[in-house]
Amino acid sequence: MIRRFIAVGLFLIGMYAVPASALQRIELLDGTILQGEILSFDGSAYAVRTENLGTMKIEKSKVRSIQMGGTDSQSPQAVQDLRSRMLTNPITLGMIMELQNDPDVQEVLNDPEIFSAAEAGDFEKLLSNPKFMKLLQNPKIQEIGRGLSR
């Protein structure tokens, strides 16, 4: 269970620690491409903040794909470096371990779909999961992510 928790925890923190310049690329069914930050997902629509259009809602049924921007920040080496920093920093690791009793974290840990997507690095699947998006809003996750992105 601890291995499972750490795997998902590291991935969650890594997702949050992606620099702000690494926006998501959202392709709609009509061919429109949007660059923006996914703020939330309620199961039927994404709230997306774009630089030019502001914040908008996009129905899930109109989305063809979502890709992480800033591919350099998500390269296998960058992910490994981030993981290494997390595991060698006792303060960060302690904060991650404190999250194991959080009910929202438990809900994610017990969801095999989220866990397999996290282990596989499947950003699109994670970004379309309301439980995962809710967890990214957790103040502790955000605090750890901010610390790692410095």
C-alpha cells in the first residue's frame, strides 16, 4: 500500500509541479486547438483558462484529445529528476506521507483506473478524471508542488 501511495503521490506532485508555461493542448472535435490551463473537470465539462479567451467551459463530448504542453518538462529524464528530488528531500517525502490518511487521496489510491494512468503517465486520462482534478486542488498537494517548482 505504501508503494502504491508513493507512486500516485509522486505523480500527483509532479503533475502539479509542471511549470505554468507547460499548458495543456486541447484539440476539439471540430479541429480547433486551444492552449490553456485546465482548472477543473466536473465529469461533463472542463473549465479552461486561456490567455486570449479567458476562462471558458468546454463540454467533454466536444474534446478529441488533451496533451500536456512543455514536453521537455515531462520527458522521462525530467520526471526521474523530479522523483529523485522528492525522494531525497525528507521534508517533501514527509509531506507526501502525511497525505496518506486524506480521504480524497484514499479515494484516488483505491481507484484502479487512476492508479494505472498515474503509473503509465497517461496525462489525458488523469486530466479527464474528476477525482484526480479535485485532488490537484488539495492545498497540501499545491504546497508540495510549489516547493518543487522553485
